Amino acid sequence: MTIEKTQLKKLLSENTLTVTFNKKDGTQRTMLCTLMPGHLPVVEKREGDEVKEPKKQSEESLPVWDLEKKAWRAFRLDSIVSYSISSL
């Protein structure tokens, strides 16, 4: 299944998705994820905090917020088996 990164990011910024993909180790994983601002963690910056360089992102992968693990996860776009819009 192929989808452009910009299309998938738009879907994720407006919805929660159930994405099934193949992991690097060959196993299949299904994840409930989103990029909707209301579901993302709030990062508070305090005075004196070290400024970190943003991690270099691969063009082939997409970081998302895993709603079940409550953590950032990423998957490769070419590993997607299926995706669907989910309701919480």
C-alpha cells in the first residue's frame, strides 16, 4: 500500500488512525496513532533548559503519537500494510 507522506500527515493531524505495518524484524504491528494537537504531549520549556538539536528525520519514516503506549513511535511508509480512520 502506498500513500504520500504529506497525505498521511494530513490524515493524522485531523484524525486518529489504526495503522498496520511490518516492523524491521518482520513482525506485523497494529498501532492506534495520531498527530492531532489535542492528543500530543505538552512540552514545557524552562529557563536554563538545554537547547537540543532536532533529530534528523528520515524521508521514508513518519513519527506519530502512539495513543495506547502514550509515546512517540515511527514507522516506514513503505512498510504500511493498511490504515483506517478510528474513532476514540
